[in-house]
Amino acid sequence: MKKSPFKMTKVALENLFRRPATVPYPLERKPMYPATRGHIAIDKDKCILCLICDKRCPTGAIKVDRIGKTWAIDRLSCIQCNYCVEVCPKKCLWMENLYATPTQEKLAFVVPIPYTPPTPKPKAAATPPPQRRQPPHQARRPDNAKGSAIRNRD
Amino acid sequence: MSAPIQNYIEVIPPRLLEAVRAQQLAGARLVQICCTRLEEFEILYSFSRPGFFEHLRIRIPDSSVAVPSISPIYSGSFAYENEIHDLFGISFTGLNIDYRGNFFQNIGFCADGGAGNENRGKRGEIKVPRIGSLTRKQFQGLEK
Amino acid sequence: MANRTIIPFGPQHPVLPEPIHIDLVIEDEQVVEAIPSFGFIHRGLEKLAEKRDFTEFTFIAERICGICSYIHGMGYCQAIEAVMGLQIPERATYLRTMWSELSRIHSHMMWMGLLADAFGFENLFMACWRLREGVLDVIEETSGGRVIFGAAKVGGVRRDVSDEVLSRIPAQLKIVEDQLRDITNVFRDDYSTRQRLCGVGTLSEQDAYDLGAVGPVLRGSGAKLDTRMEGYAAYDKLDVEPIVETAGDCWARTMVRIREVYQSFDLLRQVIPMIPAGPVDMKVTGAPKGEYAARLEQPRGEVIYYVKGNGGKQLDRFRVRTPTFANIPPLLKMLQGCQLADVPVIVLTIDPCISCAER
Ligand code: SF4
Ligand code: SF4
């Protein structure tokens, strides 16, 4: 092991004559890997508005509205954990490998779902429970322990 | 080498130092000290030596009971003990380096320190009740 | 007697990526005492475990630290599995081993860059981080994330890696490894590097052991302790030998980390052909009841996950003792008697990861 002040010279010179390690971003993009977790996408024809993804999402990013028949995602709070994809019974969610586009609004991505939930109709007509009128997530969110980490502080 | 066996050994607080000294004589290294808030407080001292991973457990009814510090034996324990003092409000007697509740600086957010905390007011006013020094039952009562 | 002055170091300091505050008591240029304080980024993650479903908490456990994220998630799962008595599929244990070695490489390479930055060697810093991209690419290709792997799961791993991708990894890593030789030679032999690191912040083996140092700090002082030798995941089938340097100074700690990078490359070469076929996860039913303390070796040292379950979906207690927390008392010892100008380098050689120390 000898001390030498010129050890870095080789690395530095190579660096000087090499092409830049970065890509000129907007002109050229790095290819994504198939496995990259980019953003969640939905096949709206298959969704049955079962609310499972809404309930299970650890950050509460997905909001499913059975009454208004929409599926919405807040891309800013989604952490790309893939959990909703795993739990969806109809396999209508999947993870795209492109990152989500920047946005200024939360809940900007709302998808109307064509499916009509059939079962509650007869029951709801007989004895409509009062909470039914509200979209479920609004009734549930504020004081629920399943909200975001910030809301959970003691 | 396979994973060492874990033993949980119950110790009464007055005999704690004795048990810790026995660990030191056996050549063990202090791995961690962990406090758990249940109906009472549980403090777990973990020691590791080749082939063994042992935990000494003491139980104290509430945070007004002072616990003897093991820092005369393991001088690195002050970090854990000061942390427990700041987060759970349990005070330790005989600490080699006592921060008096200033180890975790963010006092408005984390729990208030325990007894004998005369330095506390210097860093700012404390608005929260002494959450850290409550047992779980008292704590749930507070939430309601 | 010289005048005593107190110089505050941090929470904002160019060398610190994360906030820790140290009051340095100095006499002339010499530090006589260092008094740290914490709590700038206490996030209350341990308390959060008492509110969340234990399977969902895996996502939070993975985000305790942004650098050694995978091992945090894996350690949490390992503790839960031990409490519940689960025997996870073999392929999952091998994949876990592979990912934890990949995260060790990327963490150490990042640290090497930060160290070079701390003693003012910008060029070396850039070179380290450029090479680290190669490792991050492998991580992204296998797990889908660059730093947050998102692959830990109670009962296995969250995603499988196809054999085709696996077979490509050794060649990709070989390129990184070959280029890394030039850079680690600089750390080893360069005049200015040695001037900044040799003989600075010496910690004797006895002190390191008594003060509870872990990881490269402990091994740099000559103690032969590596939690991987306990054989969790698939390490019992691999040939892991702790890497030990005896000098105990900053240079020794640097050398331990550099040699660990090559050891990890070697372990990856061993483990990837050994990965068996089969399922990668299992169904988990029931809830944890009982307690267990899992120990793993992170890039920064030994980490403890203590889990206590009461048979319900929420845990009674989740405690993580991170390596940085254990390395704070040794750091204070190292700082005593050093020159003021060496403080940033010494603080950096414990590889401080303050957010995980505070959780
Ligand atoms: S996306 Fe899947 S889980 Fe979510 S509501 Fe639709 S069917 Fe149910
Ligand atoms: S990927 Fe995770 S965070 Fe994002 S919407 Fe799905 S479950 Fe929620």
C-alpha cells in the first residue's frame, strides 16, 4: 500500500473524456423497467365498486363512491405499494411502469364506473339506514384510525 | 452458527443491578433497552453474547417509581435511559449522563419528562399533560 | 488553562444529511466533550404500530429509513413470522438475502460518496454516486423501486423475480464491481484521503464493545461480530465471514465498508444461482401473540426489532433499535480529544442515519 497523490488522476481523466452519465432529460428518457412501480391504473369496465381497495389502501389514497359510481385516486398520497392491486377481487387494477404526471390538485384522477351495484336496492328501499345517503368515505374518514400518519398522532 | 436462543428472565427491580452485573461478568454486550406501556410499565434489557440472547424484564407499576440506572455497569446505556425518560417519563437514578429531559429536544410533541425535572422550563413551555407518564389505562381514559 | 468554548454542531450542517445537534465543548482547537441532542425528526412510528393492522405496518416499517428500507421491512416481517411460528417458503428467504445484500452495496456506495464529500473530495463523491446508479438499476429491475423496495411482506416477499432477470444480475454487477476498484483504490492509497482518515477518531476494541458499538464501527475496532453469522434468511447456507480491521480509526471503518461491498458482490454471486424454484409467499391467518426480538445486520450495523403482540390485529409494542442509536455513545467517545476540523469526518464514519435513530 503506497500513498500516492495521483491515484485519482486515472478516474478523473476517464471522467473528463467520457460521455456524460446523465441523459438530457426532456429530449431523451431513460427506459423504464417492466417491474417499475409507476402509477396505478384501472380497467373501469371490470370494477364492481366493492370498496376493498378503498378500505385496504394504507394511505387512504383511493376513494370509491358507490352512490356516485366513481373510483378516484389521489396520486400525491399514493405510495406505490401495490397493495390495492393484490387485494382487488376482479383484478381490475394494475401498476403501470411510468411515473404519474405532476399535478396541482389532489383527487384529480376520477374515473366514472359503468357498473351498477345491484344488491343493496331492495334492502335500501325497505329500511334505508341514514348513513347510506353519504358517500362512504366521507362518513368514515375524519376520525378513523386508518387515516394518514399525520391524523394519527396522539 | 444458528440463531441463539432467546430467554426472557423476570427480575424484580431491586435485584436488577445484580442481574446486569452477572451479564457483564459473562461477557455480554448491552443490545437495547426497551420500555413497553401496558397496564404497567415493562422495561426490557437485552444482552447478547455468543450463543445467547437474553432479556431481563422488570415491571414497575407507574412512572413515579424510579429505576436504578445501569450506566455504572454499561456506560453506553445512558442513551436508552434518557430516551425512556423522555418518551415514557420514567426517571432513572444514578445516570452517568443525565439530560434531564433534553435528549429528545422536541418537547412540545413528545411526552413530558418525569419527576425532578427542574431544567425543563428553560427550553420552552409545556402545553401537553404528562402523557408519557401515564399507563395505558389512564391514557385511554384521557383519549375519551 | 485554555478557554473553554461551546460550539454548536448541527442540526443544519453541510456534512449532515439529517438533523442532529451536538454541542462541542472545545479547548483551543481540541474537543473535550460532545453532548448530543435528538428529536428534531421524531415521527412516532413505534406508537403508530399500536394503531395499524400488523400486516399493513410492513409498509411503514419499510419507510423507517430511506436507505436501508428493505432490511427494515424484512426485519419487521421476520419478527412477526417468528412470533406467529411461520416457516416462509425457501425461495422467499433467498430473495430476501439477495435484496438485503443489494441494499448493503447501495448504502455503502452512497456512504463512500458522502465521506468523500465530507473531506472535500467532490470528484470522488460524484464518481461513487455515478457507480451507485448501476446498483440502483438492478434494484429497480428486480423490485420495482429505486430505494423503497416495497418487497417485504409478512409470510414471504411481495413480488417474484423472473429467472431471466436473475440470470442477468451477476453480469450487471460485474461491470459496477470492476469500475469500483479504481475508486476504492483512491480511498485506500490516495495521499489526501489517508491524511484525512488515518489516526482520526480512534476507538479501542474494548471501548467499542463496552459502549455497545455495532456494525462497521465495532468491526473497524477489531471485534469479530456480524449478525449475519446467525444465519437468518438464507445466510446459513452462505459463506459469511465478518470483515475486521484492527486500527479503530476512521480509515479502518472506511476499509471495513469498502471490503464489505466486495463481500456483498461475492455473496450475490453465491446466492443468485442457488435460488430455488417455488412459491414466494404464503397465506397468513391469525394474529401475532407473544414476543420476539429479531436481529439483523444492516449496512450500518446490528438492528433489533422487538415485537409484542396480544393476539389482536394491532401490536402491543413495536420497537426498533437502529444501529445509529447504538453508535451514538461510541461517537461521543471518539469525539473526545479530536480536532475541531475532524469532527465532520468522525461523525460521518458512524454513517449517521438520524431519522431512523429517532423513528
Ligand atoms: S378497483 Fe377492484 S377492489 Fe377497488 S372497488 Fe373496483 S373491484 Fe373493488
Ligand atoms: S398502490 Fe398502495 S398507496 Fe397507492 S393506491 Fe394502491 S394501496 Fe393505495
